[in-house]
Amino acid sequence: MASQDGRRRRRVRFDARGLRADLRAAVPDASMALLATALIYWLLRTRVENGTSATVQVMPMLADADAFWMYWMCQAFGWSALLWSYITVVLGLLRSGPRPRRSWLPAARVERWHRTTSLTTMGLMFMHALFFFADQLRTNQQQWAFGRSLWTAFVDVFVPGGYATGTGRIAILIGLLALYLSVPLGLAFYMRHTTGPRMWRALHRSVIVVYVLSVWHTLLYGTNVWYDGAFRTLVWALQMPVAALFLLRLLLPARPGERLRPRGRTLSLTARVAGRIAAAATVLGLFAVVLSGVDGGRDPDATGPSPGLWPDRWVIWLGLLVFTLALVAVAYRRRPTAVRPPRNSGARAANGGG
């Protein structure tokens, strides 16, 4: 009995040892991410100084790169976070999708890289928000009375729906949802002993939503890609390999139990077919966007008013509610079930086990 209690206590603990090991393994990866951030920051400053920055075209007051260095650092961390999220999503899809029998890259190594790049991505996303918060503090210095500046900046940057002006009403809300969803969905692996392997895998699959929100946030609020052009088209084009890998992972998952089986349960089979149809439609939509060039980007030569924001915030909140209910349903369906002893086990034990 004592040994069973000990095993139960060990099972419900958070896997802090595994997290610490992955954090140590992520040091080289995080160092590369910081180097990439520094290079992006240098590139953004260079574009400001030579007058080719699209951001300065929209907001001329940001032309003083020294005065607004925190804003440009925020932009740099945002771009490196998007780059690392791209890398970790690709690694995750390679790990969970079809793989050749003889691969030069072992599955265990891909999985380890996926975990470390995920941790790095979360850190970059937080630094992106932190530098935006610091920049907002400077902007609100005239409201320092009773800590008003600190509170206003906190609400604008860290409270979903708190930013109430301009494009940020939608873009910052989407970015914050990506940040806050990345923590439980990204760290679900370290709770697998509590939730059970089936539940954590089901929850972690939905982390692709975080990547979609991150790309959406960038295209809405990344002032360097507001305008139509080659760079914006490149951002869209890079999503096609991710969408193709996602579709391939749905069609040919690495785990045999996740494949389509006509004799499976009707509800499970319907959900999997719907997911594959949605992924296929997404791939076709991305091809259409890249080939047509019509993606909602802003035209610098337009003389009329900018198009209105869509969707409204209530649509995003409704989508979050539906997504949350779906996660709850999946968690309930995949919850660990207690192993019931045979009916006559008690009687046999009372009779000496015979």
C-alpha cells in the first residue's frame, strides 16, 4: 500500500526535472535566437536610417531610431519569435508525421529539438511583449500620477482586449491569445504523468492554433509587412510548407492509432475527416493567396480611407470560447481511466486467491 501511494504521488507531480533538463539543452538554441534578434534589430535600424522602412512611412515619429530603440527591439523579438515558432512547428510536424524507415535524423533528436525550440519561442514571445510594455511606459509618462502610466501600459499590453485603439484592437488581442495559449499547450508535455499520455498528445496537437494566431498577428500589426510587396508575399509563401506538412501529418500520422479507419467510431472518424478537409482547404487557400497577391495588405498609394477591421473582437472571443470548449471535450474524452479490478477478485482474495 505504501509503495502504491508513493507511485501515485510521483505520478501527479509536474515533471520539473525534465523541464530543467530541456531548459539547459535550450541554452545553445536560445543563444542563436538572441543572435538572430540582434541581427534583425540591426536590419530594422539600418532600414530606418536609410529611409526604406515601411514603419516610418506609416509613423514618421519613429524615424529617430535611438529614441525609439525599445520599439525596434520589440519588433526584432517579434520577428525572431515568429521564426522560431516556424522552426518548432516544422520539427513537431516532422516528428508526428510520416518518416522514412532509415532516417539520418533520429526521431528522439527531432523531438528534443522540438521541445527546446518551443521553450525558446515562448521566451522570445514574452520578450516581445515586455519591450512593447517598456515602450508604452515611455509613451504614457504624462500619466505617472498614482501609477496610472504603469497600469495603463499593463492593460494595453498584457490584458486581452485592453488595447482599444487602431489596428491594435484586433492585432494585440490575437497576439496575447497566442502568448497565453502557448504556455499551457506548450508545457503540456511536462504534465503528461498527471494527465496521461493520450490527453497531453491531444492537447499539444492544438498548439498549431498558437502558430496561426502568431502569423495573423504579424500580418495585422507587423508594420514592416503592412504594405503589399515581396516581403509580405514571402511571409505567406513560407506558410505553404507548414500547411502541406500539417496535411501530410493528418493523412499519414506516425501513430497507427491516429490513422483513418472505416471501422472506427463514427464520431472520431467524422472529426478526423473534417480535420483533413479543413487542412486541405487551407493549403488551397494559401496557394490562391500567394498566386493572386490579394491578402488584405495595405496599398501605400491608396488615397481613400483604410478598410475597416475584421473580424470584430466579439468574433475572436466567440472563437476562443469554441476552442476552449473543444479542448475541454477532448480532455474529458482522453482523461485517464482507472483500471477496475475483476468482479470476483475480492472473493478470490478472501478465499486465499485460489
